[in-house]
Amino acid sequence: MNTYALITGATEGIGKAIAEKLLEKGCHIAVCARNEKSLSALAAQWKAAYPNQEIFYQPCDMGIKTAVQELAAAVLERFGQLDILVNNAGIFEPGLLATEPDGQLEKIMDVNLFGPYHLTRALLPHMKQQGAGHIFNLCSVASLRAYENGGAYSISKYALLGFSENLREELREFGIKVTSICPGAVWSRSWSGSGVARERIMEAIDVAEVAWTAFSLSAQAGLETIVMRPLKGDL
């Protein structure tokens, strides 16, 4: 049985790790990111490594509603079905609510909340018709409690977790699972030069492994909210 997945923000970090885990497990994937050059180069590598699997990519700014809707339509036209949706794309900007730049909340919410909201809504009629599917929303430990300098980013992640929980209640009767993954610090380029040792931080593959485990459960079992932190705690 073929499995088809869409992963947003898939050229680096957690999105890339999940895409590669799904390819490793034999899935066909669609991916998006804003940078077409990076997408094209990565897709070429994947196609060389997994010649028997379908790999579709489309540049997309998740902060633009029409672009998100066009992505959903293109994936459904290409695949004809969708079993896994990974809402991973997001932006991070630290700041204080009182002093962060005007418009920062709107900018971050457009990508971190409204992007997943519009993409999921565009795909739901098809997934409901299938009577199955699994939606992953990459939230954060910032979805769970306020922290210093969290600002608009933390607000967006609280909202994404709320979206996940409401969505889950709506979709139970359709056999569609919704899993919120709330990771703490995960190694990425942004940590380079920070002075924090890499072994102090989780790896993106850790999140990918957890996502695959959640997807692999029996149809009657669901992992709802998964919290992951570095063993020694948050930074």
C-alpha cells in the first residue's frame, strides 16, 4: 500500500529529517519551502537515493494564503491521495511584546498559524473522503508555557497547539489523527556559534523518529500531544 505525505518547510531541520525518514520507510513525498533553488537541489539528491519513490516539490510562502491553497491543489492533483500532512514550516523571532517591531505578531502568525490552518482546510475534504489520515503540527515547548523573550513567537505556538486540539476533536469521527509535537531545543544552523555544545541539544532525527512511531500505531490508537526536551532540560 502506497503512503503519500506532504511536509512543509522541508529543506532543513526537523522538516528535512521527517521527509528523509518517510523516504527511508518507502513513502512518496511532496515538500515545500520558500527557496526554490534549495528545494530543487534537495529533491535531486533524494531522487538519486530513492529512484522508485515519487518526490514532488513546489516553492511556497506559507504566509500567503493563495500560495498555500495552490500547494494543496497541486499535491492532490499529483498524488490523488494524502495520508500524512506535516505542518512544520515556521519562523522564529525573539522579542518582548512591548518593544518588538510593529507587525511582528502578524508576520509570525501568518506563517506559524494561518499557513497550517489554510493548508489543512484545503486538504480536509479529501482526507475526510478517504476516511483516514494523520496530521502532525510542529508546535513547541513554547506552546506550553511563557518564557523570557518569547513575544509573538510564543503566542503563535500557543495558538497552533489550540488549533491542533480543536482539529483533533472535529476529526475523530472521520478516522483522521492529529498529533501535536512540542519539542524543546533542536540542533540547527541557528545554534552554530552560540557556545552551546551540540550534545546538549536534541537532533532533528529524534523528532522524525517520534513522528514515524506515532504514524505507525494501530488505527485505533493515537498519540495526541508529544513533549520532547533535551535530557538536561530546556535552555
